[in-house]
Amino acid sequence: MNNIINNMYISELEEYFLDLGEKKFRAKQLFEAIHKQKIKNLDKLTTFSQDLKDKINNSSEIYGVKKVLELKSKLDETKKYLFELHDENVIESVLMKYKYGYTVCISTQVGCKMGCAFCASTKKGLIRNLYASEMLDEIYEIERLNDINVSNIVLMGSGEALDNFDELIRFIELISAKEGKNLSKRNITISTCGLADKILKLAEYDYPITLTISLHNADEEDRKKIMPITRKYPFDELIPALKEYQAKINKRISFEYVLIDGLNDSYQSALDIKNLLKDIKSHINLIPLNKIKEYDEEPSTSENINKFKKYLEDFGFNVTIRRELGADINASCGQLRNNYLEQ
Ligand code: SAH
């Protein structure tokens, strides 16, 4: 196996240095250099002799990202990045500025196999999983490029994080390591289309992250039409899994709901949500559909969005309408990569 040194825990780096015939304490030094000082090139590592650096360079890889394109929104401070990986695949990440700090939305896979009808990321299928180091470097590279410290991470870019479970766990552990970036797990949000078995597996880790479910329709038959994953994980599996997750983690679960004109924005759709989520402490985030060329439907009108919000609030739900950031730069996932691949 390759020694991907920016994908390794300190304990693994210790093994690696011992195998090289070096001292164990080098592991923590290298880990700090990668995850705290955010070096990308060993040349900058002044505490290591050239000899040692050569040894490391000859026996390891660093899998990160390289900027291909940066788009800046003229409407707000959102920036969207197209990054290239070591194997020339490309992914997208988004930097958003909020009052409380910087948030980065990262991709977790190259492409996606979930097949949601309205989502650009899935249109060319799944190419491969990202390594934790590549997910980390989406964030570190944005920090380096902008000279900022990112405080919140959302795993809501291209891909299905729970379909890349082992690297997801590694990513969470690495980014929250006290010897590294030391990001609070509370500041991580994971969005999923609802892989019930993986949600139960995630519960075992007891992370205080925010879990977000992409719901988009609370009528099972209608949800199947736009989210084929519903066939594999029907509501009678998903909902009990969410309840079990919540019993263990005891945090509100968020639900994303993309509003599509005439398709899921009626009073009946709101009633369906009420019935489905009645025993779950939830927060609902309404998102007007972002138009993509492969999907013909229209976003709900702002009048209907407000009406829908009111129905849900009257049922006692906690609801927000997602502020659109970077509307002028195709900031929703997958579109930039698709345009790039189609050039
Ligand atoms: N696989 C994960 C995360 C990726 S998608 C998931 O399904 O949650 C991130 C969010 O953007 C999801 O809620 C997804 O449904 C939503 N989304 C995808 N395409 C969209 C579009 N065209 N307009 C609005 N939201 C979209």
C-alpha cells in the first residue's frame, strides 16, 4: 500500500518512521507540519534533515488538491473552487462567509451514484471515493489561498459521504485531532440522502456533529421518483434509524427540503412531513431548487416557499429558508465540474 502521509494518524506515522529506521517522535512533528502548519511540500520542514526528507519523499505520497479555477461571486463573498486531484479527476468546493466565520462545503467523492433527479453531481456517475487527505486538503488549500482559518465544515458538496464511510471517519478524526487543526466536531455537518444502515453505524461513534437528511418529499412513492435511493432505504428503515440515532446522540436532526414548483410544495406535502417527522426533534431547511440543465422542473415561487414555511411552522416545526449564496457562480454542487468536463 502507498504511504499517503497526509492521510495517516500519528500512530500510523509512528509505524512508518520505525519502518524507515527513524525515531517515533518524527511522527508527531510531521503530523503537526501537515495539519497545523499546513505545509504541502517537505522542503519547508526545517526541523528535518535533507537526508530524512529524501527518505520520506522516496517512500510516500501526499494526496491533496490543486486549484484549477476560482470563481468569485459578485453578490456576496462566496468563492467556488475547481480542484484537481493527483489522478487528474476534478472536484468542487465552496467557501462561504457568515457572520460567525468561514464555512467550507467539501466534496466527498468524485461524482456520485445516488442518482437524485435534480442533482448535477450524479449525472456522470461515481468515479471514485476521495481519501480523507483529499477532503482535508480542500479545506487546507482554501485556507492557504485566502489566508484564513475555516471554522465550519459542511460535507454537502458532490458525493454521498456515508457511501465513503471509512474515509469519512478518518476525515473527522484527522480534522479534529488536537495535534492538527483541532476543529470542534460540533462544527461539522454531514448531509446524506438517507443510508439507514450507515446512519446507525455513525451513531456508534457518538460524534456531536450535525446530521442532515436530504428529504425533499415525505411521500414515499413521490420521493422514489426524484430520489431512487428511497427504494433501497424506505421510510420504515430510515425513520427508525433516525430515531435510534437521535436517542443516542440527542441532537436535533436537520432536514433539507428542495422546493420544486408543483411537485412537493403543496399543503399535502407539508402534511406528509408532519406525519413522517412527528417523533423526531428536527429542523427543516427549505431550499429553492437550483436549476440545472439536466432537470426540467422549476423552483417554487417565493410566494409558495413562504406559504410552505408557514404550513410547517403552524405544525410546530422549526423552519428556515436557505439564503442563496453565490447564486451567480453555480454554487450548488456538481455544475462546475460538469461544465469543465464537457468543454
Ligand atoms: N449526498 C448528500 C450531499 C450532497 S447534495 C445528500 O444527498 O445530502 C447536498 C444537498 O444539495 C442535498 O440536500 C441535495 O439534495 C441538494 N441539491 C442537489 N441538487 C440540488 C439542486 N439542483 N438544487 C437545490 N439543491 C440541490
